[in-house]
Amino acid sequence: MIKEELLALLVCPLGRAPLRLEGETLVCTRCGLRYAINDGIPNMLYEEAELPEGVKSIADLECSKAGDVKPS
């Protein structure tokens, strides 16, 4: 489980939005990317994150469309 102190420091690596804890995943409050937590360690690689339902690529995310990020 992620401690509240750590959760308060973590942000989505794409749009820098806060994350919320949902079960064993961290979810971006802006774009909805879902980052897995394995053995208590969050995997913050957006390339390995689960896309929100209906989104086919990183370029389709709200923060990408707004020009806030430039995914590689």
C-alpha cells in the first residue's frame, strides 16, 4: 500500500496532475492514465501505464491534446 505522504508527492509524469489511489493502481486525475503498483512500488513509466477506456494512444490523452506534453 502507498503511504499518504508518498501519494501527496507523486504526480503524473505527463501532465503533472495529482494522482489518486484506486486499489492497486494510481490514476491521473486529469488524463486517467493508470499506473500499476507492484510490491508497494509504483511503476511511473507512462509507456507501461494502462490507457483510459476509449483512448487508443498517449497522443489522444487530454494533456497531450492541450499541448502540455510532448510524448516520445
